[in-house]
Amino acid sequence: MALIPHNPFHHLQNLRRELDRFFLDFPMNFPEIDATMGMPRIDIYETDTEIIARCDLPGLEKKEDVNIEIENNILSLSGTIQRTNEKKEERVHLQERMTGHFRRTITLPSKVSTDGVRATYKNGVLEIRMPKLNNETKKKIDIDFV
């Protein structure tokens, strides 16, 4: 009869492997949960003259609820979505709409100027138009023939 060494942590190692596998595949296990997990979704577009960012932010009640910053080619959005018009005494059965503080930081595809940035909010979508910087450092050098 062969002796088999006893490993009291054998079951815990199996459990850890299963948990690791679960969390590696987490977004695929729950396709209805977005990978951004509560962060606003953003689309970034580029034209010849500007970068356009469109962000889904339904529920903003006033412009002080959102902050837009552009620094070193990075767009940062932060703010708070408060649902003040809802009654507190209601029993909630399902709550999927985003509430509370949000923050999203995106590296822009081109350098933009902070002058002339325009932001509009309509139908739950925040649109930010940022003019591109004209970085023409290339210059043709004329040669004098003597």
C-alpha cells in the first residue's frame, strides 16, 4: 500500500484556480455589464480641424454637475449624477441607471488647443469640440547660391 501525503490546502488551491478563471472571464460571463463598469461611455471622432468627444451622461440636471478639463493632450470628465426628483420612500426593486460620482480620462488622438473648446449638452449626450493645434514645425529652407 502506497502512502499519499496529505495536503490540507488542496481544496483551497482548486477554489483559487476557479476564482481566477472566473474573474479573468468576468465581462464575458456577464455581457450586460460594460467593461467600463459605471463609467460614462465616450466616442471620439477626428476631423481635419477638430477632435469631437461625445459622452452619454443621462440625468445631468445642471452644468455645475460636470467638470471638463484638458491638459497635456488628455481629456478628463468628472462629475455627479444626482437623481433628486425621485422619492426616497419608494421600494427599489431594480436600479441600473448610473448615479453618483463619475470620472473618465481619455488620451486624445491629436494635440488640441484649449482655446475655442465648445461643450454642449442635449438629450443626455455631452458633446465636446476641441480645435486641433497646427503643429507645423516643418519649414522649407531656401538656399542662397553665391
